[in-house]
Amino acid sequence: MQRTLHAVRQLPAPRPAAYNNGVSNDSGRLSPENTVVTIVSPNPLRKGNAAAQAGCLVVIVGEDIGKRVPLGNEEIVIGRSSTASLQLDMDNVSRSHAGVARTPLGWVIKDLDSTNGTFVNDQSVREHLLRDGDQIRIGRAMLKFLTSGNVEAQYHEEIYRLMTLDALTQVHNKRYFLEAIEREFARSKRYGNKLTLVVFDIDHFKQVNDTHGHLAGDEVLRRVGPLIKNKVRTNDTVARIGGEEFAVILPEADKQGAVILAEKLRRLVEAERIEHDGTVIPVTISLGVAEFQADMENNEQLVKDADDKLYEAKRSGRNRVCC
């Protein structure tokens, strides 16, 4: 039976959101169960402008990364069913979860009476007129809506961004971190520049997942990443390097300055009010700090020193900085 989507005129301001406990492995790819999709399409439609009316679905994380699904005049159904236009084979996704259709006003997403709801920019929606940059959550999958007169250019730009960015936390991924730490280590080795590394993870994160569910764990990660990123300098690198483990590369910073920053980050996270489904989740982090030494042979030694200090912080009671 053909479904008709009616555009709504309320346009809430976009706000980044992502939901995925998955994290890039050493190759920079995510596991197949953690699928992120980008919608690239025109908005609004303009008569006589074929480029503005072009659109497609692009898989940007998963086994079929880069796969494009053109959007035509027919509704695109997203769900767990094998007959869905875009299949997301996850337990918390309904068989026919949501639909995306073209209307005279632009592209509209509609929840198809799903069990767990459809969210745009972290807000539950029944029907929503999409705007450029809107982020859509369906179960544990995350979709992003993009518009451009040049879909091809926007597609390649988004692929590059997602290859170096962790979709959930909006900080860099492990692949980018490994390249950055190698580059900064080589610079310090050659020129004698200062370099420190802060490694931290979220205390008792498994307990958060076990007690409140994985969506709550996703919310904790989603909040912590930007919280840290907004506190460091623009030339510092923040990356998610494990499930709940992060790293901050601090060029031109000595150990004393790095410890001061680490303590500020610890207090910042401890004071942050993180809430999921009406429940406040207390969150703390443990941090390890290591400094570049001229006799170090490679960057792996710097990373190991920071890791050792992190585990020292965890063994000595968590929610502290060790250096």
C-alpha cells in the first residue's frame, strides 16, 4: 500500500548527534553491525534545476562503505525487513521503521509506527521536513541528511570526513590518531620539540551499558567527546582510540602543562550532568600523561608510557590523573 508523507513546516535547528558504540579498528573501519548512512539530496526542490533535484543514499560506515542508493520518486523505506529499500538488520530497528519521500517542499522523513521511534537531531519525530546537516537516529544506526547542487562533490567530502572522524563522538578516529602521533613524534624527534600525550577512558563504562543499556552508553560517549574537544587548543588532536578510550595529542606542551590540562578535563567530565531517559548517569574518567623523550625509538613507546599511567590511575582508585 502506497504511503503518503505530508511535509511539516516546523524547522528545528540542526544539532549534531550520533549513536554507535562501535569504534574504528586499526584499519579505520567499523564493524558491520554499526552502520552509518548519509542521505544526500536536494532541499528545497526547484523547478528546472535538475542538479538540485538529484539525490541518493550513501553508506558511509559498514561493509558497503561508499555504496550509493539513488532517490527517485518512490518512497524509500528504512527498516529491518529484507524488502526494505535500506535494510538495517538490527534488533532495535522495526521491519518498516521510517520512510523518506520527496514532496514539493523538499525531503520528508516519517516514522512508520516503529517500536523505538525515529529521531532527528536528538528529537523524537513523527514527520519532519529535513534540512541540510540534520542527523537521523534509527535504533543504533545514524543517518545524516545533506543537500547540495553538486551531489558528487558533497559525497566525496563526506566520505573523507567519515574516514577520519568517529561518527558517534565527532572527534577523530583511531586511524587519524595513528597518523597524527607518528607525524608529531617524527617532528619532535627531528627538531627537539616538546610533545605530550594524554590517554583516558571512562570509568566503569561496561557497568553503564549493563545497567542502563547500550543507548545510554552511546549517550555518554557522545557527550564526552565534544566536551573534551571544546576544551583543548585548535592544534591539539582529540581521538577515540578504543570503545571508551580516548587520546589527546599535545604538540609544544610539556608534562606540567599536560597534567594541568588533564586535571581540568577530569573535573569537567565529573561535573557534567549526563542524562538518559530521565536517569542521571554519573561519569568520571581516569587519565594517564606521558612526555616525549629524546631517547625514545618510536611513537609506540610514547603511547605505551601513557597507557601505563592510565592503568596506574585505574588501579589506584579511578577518577584521577597519573603521570
